[in-house]
Amino acid sequence: MADTRRSLRGRANQAGGVAAEAAVAAALAREGWTVLGQRLRTPAGEIDLVAERCGLLAFVEVKRRARLAQAAFALGPRQRARLIAAAGIVLAQNPGWGAAGVRFDVVLVDAQGTVRRIADAFRVEE
């Protein structure tokens, strides 16, 4: 019984995450961004969204949790490293992307649908 509840909760969370990603993609498009990819899978991991505006490329990670504060803490150092590695693979496959620069954005979504975007949320450590 507990496994069934856990499985249903996992599917509901995944569906909510996919819906949040779609809503963020639509919002980016309304703001003039061109969404170049959604849920891009690489050997290093998945990138939720890749969008471009005026040559600036944004790798966008969408975090959906019950509260914005929980979403903000959901992106730890290990996941940032995974995103950076995945972005490197995507850039190698698409050398024309990001002519004006590249950044990593994080979009937080809570259970009520409140959205907060943190532009240029982190950078590649040199």
C-alpha cells in the first residue's frame, strides 16, 4: 500500500514538474525568448529548458516545490555541476548557440503557481 501511494505521489510530482516547465517555456516565449529545447537529455543529465534571446543563451532549471524557499534549496552543488556538464555537451553539439554569452537561470515555482526567476543564478567555477 505504501509503495502504491509513493508511486502515485511520484507520478503526480513528475506531472506537476512537466506542467511547470511548460508554463515557464510559454512565459519565456512571451518575453521574446526562443525556446530551443525542452527536457534535453545528455549523458551528463537533463536540461529542463534552453532558450535564446538576442544571442544570449540561457540554460533554465525549473524547480517546483510546495513553497518557493523549498524550491530554492533544491538545487545543490552536485546538481549545478551536472547542469554545467550537460550544458557543455549541448554547446559542443550546437556551436552556433550563445554568440552573445551563456548563463544559467533557475525558475522557482510553488504549489500556488507563484513563479520567481533567478537570472544568471550561478556561474561556472574557473
